[in-house]
Amino acid sequence: MLRRLSNSSILSILVGFSLFIIILNPASNIAVAMKPPIGDNSQIIYQSYENATFIFYPTFDEITRGEDDLNLTMKFSYENDTLIPDSSIYYNITNTLDEKIFEETVWTNTTAEFNRTIPWQTFNGQDEGNYTIAAVANSTTTTSYNITTYFTLIVLEFGQVRMFFPLNPAFLIRNQDNQVTCIITNVGGTTVTNVSVTNEITKTGTIGSITRSYSINNLEIAEGAVHNDTIGFFPDTYLYQKHSFTIIYRTIDDPETQRVYLSDPIEIIVMPDIVVESFLLPTNVTMGEKYIITTEIINNEEESLIIVPNVLCDQINFDDADGTAILIPEGSNIVSISGNPLVDGVYSLNFGLELEWTTVSETKWYSILLLTQYQIIDIIPLENPPMILQPKIFFAFVFSSLFVGLVYFSRDIILGIARRTRTTSSRIFPEVSYLLETVILDGSNIAWEEKNNSNKPQINNIESMINRLSRANFKKIITVADAALRYQIDEQKRLDRLVREGAMKMLPARVDGDKFILRIAEEENAMIVSNDMFKEFRESTPWIDERRIPYTILDGEVYLHPTSVLPSVEIVSREDKERKENDNTFEN
């Protein structure tokens, strides 16, 4: 067909398309908005496979039993003081008989030194002498680091009592008799006698009336023994107070001397009767739309109360959630808090509620109504119009087409180009919806589904799947992967960035990933995206076919398929429908 074009015609075509390219030159300031990869806004500096620094020691070499807590200082980071993303510190304490009396695992999540406190009750009844602390720091990018250190426990020569409240602060209900448990412990080295709690009281805080009822008299407590009792509190208004009780006792070694001890203070908070029944933090939002948090709050008081929402997200502007008070009438209330997304990407959001109330002295008091909730959200960019429909590009195309139109261009060539365009256009594939709102991603299986030119698994597969599911009907997306994937993936830094930002969880070494995914799916009532058939688990897990979502990744594009058991609803998008109609019209 090209023989039918003269040399001048071919020259005209080249001139026209040259003008098209010149107009699209960067100097024309035409910008095409592209979605950045997940986490490109992260400011965390990361460098892998460095030697690490492990610091671990007790703040004091000696502590007194019953009087001192044990304070530990620790640190685990790379030598250049950058964060080790999945690092943890395990430690245990053994007594003079080499018996383990305490152990804990701490996730570091910091590059600075930090402290842990072991309460004094841990050592009650333990013998005097040297105690051993064995600590080990671990991560998937470093070797294990071990430290063994020591401290001395000193026991007082004479008996001594200590009174404390295991539930502290105590949240009480007004106009009701509230029984609060107290514990009296002999932390000294000999028996104590004639232990009594007196009517004397030290009280600080807001003004308000509390009636107390208790009777603790003439106790005898051996070394290391404890006595459990209760004290009744009857408050008649909202208040915050801190109470301490005076204890009188004698020791068996010195029965003539009366000793006086002040109890550990108990914080008493009498809050209005108001509860958070439910709340919803969406996992994604599209640029240009409102991100809306909803919560149901039930006020059981006969008056209106005030709550103060606190929302923190760097890339969403919440005008009504920065210390702004909201009035909550009696009964059930639905509260909505909205914010405007500023930029697309994956970010963390923190949400909490405080209750503001006033005592009889008109003193304002704030109490936590809902502990801070942490949520990873995906702010999705607006879908750009096809490049040809963007204004500057459209006019550039029209201008260049005028030159091409000056030459003879056969209808056969147009139809040939149209046919080639249709064969290379986006594939028409129906969307599928699923019955559950939570989904677990088998990250390792997805990464290996479409390998790169070097035959390595691709992090782009995981990011594409997360972005694809964020536009589906799922409200919660959980991504997990085997520890080995970190050493196999094509772009390790992008994988580490997903882990740091909470969009993905790397399982510890030697953990069976398939078993973990099935367990989490059962606990969360979730679907599973994986091409793994989980054959060895089918007898113990009969619902695999009902929840497993097969998928295809073709040229970087993700396609989800129905499950093999439950019927799924196929929904053809408006874009696909219009594309089909346009194809039929063109051929006619």
C-alpha cells in the first residue's frame, strides 16, 4: 500500500509528525501526571548488610527488693545509626538458683537508646544475691548479638510493708459502690505484725466527694508473703483524685517500735458513662474525595457530653479533628470526621478520642475514650484521561494531522492502523467481586508469578497487586511474605520500604508461610490471593477453594479470577462497555 504514496506525500507525513514531536517537547511544559511507586515519599535512610551496634545494661548495679524497679537501657541499630527494620531484643532474668523469673521480647523500632522497666513486684520473695540478665538481638539482615550482664538484689534487714493497687488507675462509676483490690506485701527480711490501714489519707486532684469503706487491722505477714483485700469507694461526681493510705505496723525483730508507711498512690478517675460502640477507618481514598472516619458513640448520661477527636496523618488535612470539641447528646450518636487528601501514596494514620468533662469545681478534665488506632491507608491518584484527550496534546495532534491530511491517504491504510490499534489496546477483562471484605496476599507467590529478565521475582508484582486490590471491594489488605524473599527479590530496597511503612509483613526465618497465611485467613475471616493450591492443608482446612482467589499477571497488569467454589459476580466496567461499543461502531 505504501507504494501508492509519492515521495512528496511521505515527506509531508514526516513533517507533520515532526511538528507533533516538537510540540510535545519538554520546552512546551506539558506534564503527564504519573503515580509514584509505593512509599516514594519516605524519608527513612536505609542501608542494608552493615555491622550493628547492640547496647544492653541495667541502669544500677544494685536494687533493693520491694523498693526499686529494675531499669534497663538498650539499643540495637546499624553502626551508622540507621534503623534495622525488623529488629528485636529478647532477654530473660535468672535468680541466684538459676531459675528464670522474667522474660520479654521487645521490638526496637528506633535508632536511639531506650529504657524498659521491670516492676519491683517481680522480685518479691526472691533471695538476696547476684542475678543474671541474658540478652540477644536479632534481625533478618544481621547476625545475632549476645550480651550477658548482672545486678545485685539487696534484701532489707527488717520486715517492711508495701501496699499497692494492681488496677491503677481505677475507673469508677459515680453513685455506685466500687470495690477496688489492694495488695499488702512484706518486702523486708523478717515477719511484720499488727499491720493496720488507718483512716489517715493523703488526697490530691479535683474537688469532689468520695466515701470510703474499709477494715484492715491486726495482720501478720511473713517475709515475701502478700495479703489481698479491698477498699470501697463511693464517688458522687465526675472527678480525678490521687489517694494514698497510711499503714502502721511492727516487726518481729523490734516489736516495741511502731513503724509508719505510706501506700503507693492510687489514681481514681470517675468518668461519665459513655462508650465507643464502633468505628471505621477506611484503608483507601481517591484524590479529590473526602477521607471519612465514622464512629458510633453511646452517651448513657442524662446530659450532653463533649468528645475531642485526634487524627494525625501527614498527607490528609482534617479541619475538624485537631482538638475541636464535638457535643454528644444523650443516646446513640454517629460522628463523622472528614479530611482532604493532599498527595497520593501510602501513609500511616493515627486516630483517637478523648472525653472532656468538668468537675463540680468547674475544672476541665480529659480522659481517653478510645486508645490511638493505627491504620495504613492508600491515597489513590485520579485516573488521568487518555493522553490524546489532554488539552495541549489534543491540539498538538490536531495541528499535525492537518499536514498529514494534505496528502493522499488511502482508506485501507486507516483501516489497517485501526485493526493494529485494536489488537494492541487494553485487554477487556471483567471485574470480579467477592463475598468477604478482608484479603490476605501471599507475597512470595505473587512476586514469583511473573519473573524479570534475570529470572528473579519482582517487587512490582506485589505493588501492582496491592494497588489493584485497593480499588476492589476489600476494606482490609494484609500482605505477608517468607523471609527468604528478601534475598531473592529484584529490588530489595523497595521491598524493605514496604515493610517499614507497614504495607507488608516479612515472616521470621523457618516460619511456614502457607500455614501462617491459612491461620490468619481463618482468624480474620479473609480471602487469600495466591496461585498456591495449599494441597497439604486441604484435609484440615476445607474452605480453601471457597476463599482462594487465583490471579494472572500479564505484562505487569493484574487480573483477578473467581474462586473455584463460590459463584462471584462479574461486573463489566463502564470503560470496557464503551470500548466494546466503539469497536462495533468502527467496524460497521
